[in-house]
Amino acid sequence: MILTEKNSMQFFKFPNLETCQEVIHGIFTRNCGFSKAPYNSLNVSYNVGDNKKCVIQNRTAISECLGEKELVFVNQVHGVDSLVFAAKEKRNNNVFNNAISKKPFQADALITDIRHKMLVIQVADCQAVLLYDPFKHVVANIHSGWKGSICNIIGLTIKTMENVFRCDPEHLIACIGPSLGPCCAEFVNYQKEIPDLFHRYKNKKDHFDFWAASKDQLCNAGVLHANIYTGNICTKCESDLFFSFRSEKVTGRFASVIGLK
């Protein structure tokens, strides 16, 4: 991943998205913000106990860094619903209503073909999976924790992109952001929590490789292996750069952003 600095802000970019001229994206670190400990310092979540004024300052700083006014946040609930923002002329009205989360602004995946609408996922060990279709000009941002992973939120989101925007999965460019790596993803009660199908991603120490699981889900949905980039950065190991719930328990959430110029 490419570490970038702009307006005194630090964020990472993916090499395979960096070359896409119409895409704005960034995985922001936990640094260069306004929040105090234990949310220090670029926390973007209102739901972790941080001072709301600090969160507003942090979100504004990210907006100014990207040069885009509209950051779209939702209440993430570790489910599988997608919230779709579609230009009217590109909607498939037969499926559009079904693609929207039943509870407005409560979802774990965001999809849009509307320009200048920056989709934000808030994470602290969970994966943010970024998708871009350069043919249909559609982007998506997915919150995939272990619960979302075992429910295949990635595959379901891609299916929604197919239904609503007629995206071809083979055209998608996919990126898996910094998250809990197989080095630290220990599940002591995995036999109760994680289905047998996922036990092939477990090592002898009861650690799971959800990066590999996500790559497989992307490929199973039709994404080409060559179009997938995994950041391979463990948030628990790199808790000086990223918020990590496993490492700190009470902590903030960092921002994963993607949108169309």
C-alpha cells in the first residue's frame, strides 16, 4: 500500500486503485486528528463514547483532505444489508427497492454511481473491502467483520451491484484494507461461532485467515484473482497506525473512503 500525506493528514492508497483516474479513495490512519485518549486521534465514529465535537472536526479534516464535501456514513450493525445511492437514469426500478436496507442509514455496505458522494466505512479490526467497476462507473465500500464474512456480505454486495447497475464481476477492481490478520485473529470459541465451512482458514493456534476468506469470496462472486489487492496490514500489530478493538477494547474507528470524482 502507498502511504500518502496531504494537508497534514496520513492515509494509505491501493496501487490498483491509484491508477484509476475517476476514483478517490483512502484508508486513513488513526493519527492527525483531534480526539483525546483513548480515541486518539482521528476517530470518525459517534458510537464509541468520543466527544461529538472532536468527531465532527475529524470528519471535516478528512473531507477537506479529499477535497470532497459529502462523506456518507451509516450505522454499521455487522449485518449484510446494502444501502444504494443510484442516479435515477441508471436504476433498475424492479430491484432497486429491494437493494436498499430496510432500516434507512443502517447498513454494512454502500454502493453508488453518483459522483462526489464519498462512501465511508468505519473500522477497528474489521475489513473494509473497496470495489470499483470502471465500465459501469460504480463504487462500493463493504464492512466485513467475521460475522459479515461468514454471511458472505461480499458476495451479496456484488450481487446487488449486478442487479442494480448491471455490473460484471470480472470487471471489478477489489481491495481488502488493513484489518485483523491471521497472525492475531484468534477465536477461542470458534466451534460455536464459526461454521465448519470456514475451518479451512484456521491454523493450529485457532487463528483464522479472513483475508484469504475474503479473496475466495470475491473470486467465487466472479472477481478475477488478478484484480484483487490485499493490504496485508494487521491492525492489532500496527495499533500505532490504526485503531484496534482487539488490542485496546475502548478505542476509535478509522475511515476507509471511496468515491467517484
